[in-house]
Amino acid sequence: MNLYPRSFLRLILVGWWLGALPLLAAVAFASISFNDIAVRSANVVQQASLTARLGWELPEQLSHMERSLRQYEVLRDRSLLDDYAASRREWRQSSEEFARIPLLVPLAGRIGAMLAAEDAAYAKLATAGTAPLRETLVAIKGQAFGLLDEAGQRIDGERNAFSAEADALRQRVLITLAVAFGLAGAMFWLGRRLLAKLLSRFERAVVALGQNRLERRIRLKGPEDLQWVGRRLDWLRRRLLALEQQRNRILRHVSHELKTPLAALREGASLLHEGVAGPLSPQQAKIAGIMQGNALRLQRLIDSLLKMQQAGYLRDRIEPVPLRLDELIQQILATHQLAARNKHLHVSGTLAPLTVAGGREELTTIIDNLVSNAIKFSPDGGQLRLTLTQEGESAVLDVIDDGPGVPEADREKIFEPFYRSPASRGVAGVGLGLAIAREFVAAHRGTLDLVATTAGTHFRATLPLAGADA
């Protein structure tokens, strides 16, 4: 079951949305929270402002009522009672408004008691006179100051509680944002890992094609467009594999077909050169020698082509046997002793006793090609150094000579079949030795590289030791 989106673009967009979702949720939470606290803050400020205004008006109105009543007692002017009645209406309205303030609702009963006491005393004004009403106003005035003090305390308490809640909300918002950024970072990291994983699969498939590893089927998991690319790459793999098999088949057929007439040509040239068919003139002997030499050269070329073709099939076909690599190197050096002596080369090195698992013929070809290559390019009286060491679970063979070296531009080209660098133009060869050596090393799950050096040439072959995982 494919859980990926239909396209790579959709996968990227889904990843971005999943990464942005925690941030959007955190922003929404912060916005709602701050909007709520802003509304509550406005309500608290409004109630505090109303309490402050009424806290100033109520004592003034009570004082004006008391003053009008006392003046009436002295002057007996009925207009003063009208002033009292007007102030009384304002005071009652202010008291009722005061009782309706949400924060002061618990004080509404006491405010109602004050209004009722004043009503009762005012109703008896005509019969009992002003004294009871004046005493009631004095008592109400004292109660009013007590109520105002308590109202102020309630407002201050609400303000402090609101401030504490705002601080707590600020901390919650900061924590939420931190968690959101953490989740967003985790989502982006997971998305990046997923994309890197998908792209690495694609890269490995392309690298496998470039390295001519065509045996394994290419299947890319992911969005449908990436799977489509995988199918096209697998089609390309099959085409390359078919072309490779066709090339090897033709090469093998042609090489084998050439062997028989070439053997006859070599034998005939050899017989002519030896004078079996009769004595030859010097010019005829020279021509027969040229024919014999070129026939041998053509034979070596065909053998190299067959080895090159064989190397392409060895990766899964070598029957490995334990071999002492140091002893094999010494045997090969012995076969090249005469060539090294003719060039007055000083051969040195240290060979550790290491055992590898591989094919004897193939390993012999690898070492022989490297040694013969070093001897051919070394100057007269130069040095040839070979070292065999162990690095981890690998045997490392270094072959170093004092030759002209390899230009930077030719470092990878020298491993290509039939390629010959400008420095090798005057040296006999067809340009297949290093290509065959690298193919055989790769067939043993090893590597053959040209190591950078200031002078001469340094080749390094790395092969897994016997018993090491491939």
C-alpha cells in the first residue's frame, strides 16, 4: 500500500503544511488568549473607572442632602426640601448604578438596605420632623464610606488577580510557542529525512547504472512520479544489460574466431623466420620477424580482450580460495626479475603475511599488471617499492614507481579500456592492463585507485581479507 502522495510536489507541500501546522495552532491559541484577556482587561478598567466616579459622587450627594436638610432646619425654606429631593433622586440613581457593577454585586444587599433606611426616614419627614432623617443620613454616610472602601479593595483584588492571570497566560503562550517550534522543527527534520531518503535511493540507482552494476532490479518507493522514474531507470538498466551481454558475446565470438587463423599465422611466420622453408635473405628475414612480432602482439591483444570480457562476469562467479597474498606477490616479482634487472631497478618493500580469499588467476593478473606497468614506466636505475599492509579487515597493496606520473586530467581516464596517456606513447601496450586490473579487483569486492603523489606513480589495491564480510 502506497501511503505517499501522488506527486513529489504534493509530498513537499504536505511536509511544509505539517511543519507549519504547530506554528499556526500556537499563533491561533495566542491570538484567542490575548483577545480574551484584552476583553477582560477592558471590562476591569471600565468597572474600576465607574467605581471611582461613583465613589466620588455618592459622598458628595449625601453631603449635599445633609447640608440641604440642616439649612432647612435653620431657615425653614421649602425650596431647600426641593433641593434635598433632587439630590436624593441623584443619590438613589447613583446607588442603584453602583449596585449593578458586576464586581460589586455582593454589596447590592447592603446598598439596598441603605436605600430602604433612607426611604423609611424620608417618609416620616412630615410627621417626625427632620431629626430622624438627619440621623439616618449620618449613619448612611458612614456606611457608604465603608462600602466604598470595600469596593476599592474588590477592584484592587480583581486587578491583582487579572495581573497574575496575565502573567500565567504569558508563560503558557511562551511554552506553547516553544513546543510549537519544537514540533515544527521535528516535522521539518522528519520531512527532510524522508526527502533525503527518497533522493538517496534515486542517487544509488543512478550510481549503480554509472558503475555498470546492472544485476539488481531498480525499484524506487515514494510518490507515483518517483516510482515512474524508477521504472524508466529499470528499463534503462535492462537495455544496458542487454547491450553489455551482446557486446561481450560478440567480443567473445570474434576473439575465439581470430585465435585459430592467428595461431596459423604465428606458426607460419615462425617457420619462415627460422628458415624451415629455405634460407631467407636479410630483407626477407626482417619482414618475417616483423610478421612474427605483430602476430604475437595481436595474440596478446586478443588475450587481453578475452580477460576484459571475462572480468565483467566475475563478480558473482569467482570461486574464492584462501591465498597468501605476500607469497603470490613474491612469485610474480620473481617472474619480472629479469625485466627489472635490465633497467637496473631497485625493488624494495615490506610484505605482511596476509591471507585473502579470491581466484588465483585473477589475483595474479591484478598484481602482474601493476608490477609490469610500474617496470615499463620506471626510468633506468629507478626504484620500485611494494608494500602490503593490513587496514581493518582489508589487505592494502601499494605499488610505487619513479616514472613520469599521471597528469591530473588523466587520473580517472587511465582506468578506461584502450586509453593511453601522453606519457605512455613510447611504451608498448594497448591500454587494457589497468582496466582489467580494476575489473578483477572490483570482482573481489575491492578497490583500485591512483593515489595522489608529487612524483612518480602510486597505485593502491584494497582487497578484503579471508573471513571478512564482503
